[in-house]
Amino acid sequence: MGIIVPRYGASVVARNRVRRRLREAGRRYILPKLMPVDLVIRALPGAYGARAEDLTGDLAAWLQSISG
């Protein structure tokens, strides 16, 4: 799983926080439910202000949309 967190004018600390939150959400909730695939997640500017629960919910909604 690759995670892309563009700068969007945010600090290194903020980018790393978003990266850690997305990596943890993907590791816990997305990867166990998918067959082995290469996955790349790209953060949008709204991810900087989102809570971890919101990011997890967005990833879960994405997973639901592709699984039918």
C-alpha cells in the first residue's frame, strides 16, 4: 500500500500525521478485506483537517463502493 500526501502548504508534521492515519486505517480495515492488490491512496486537502475516524469512514465507504 502506497500513500501519497501532497504538501498543500501544510507542515511536515501535518503531512506525517495524515500519512500515519491513512496507513493505520488501510492496514486495519482495507487490506484484510481485499484480495492481494497494489493499492495507492492519495490524500486530498481536506484530509489535513479530518479526524482519524472520518478518514477511516471514507476508506470504508470506498471499499463498500468497489465491493458492490
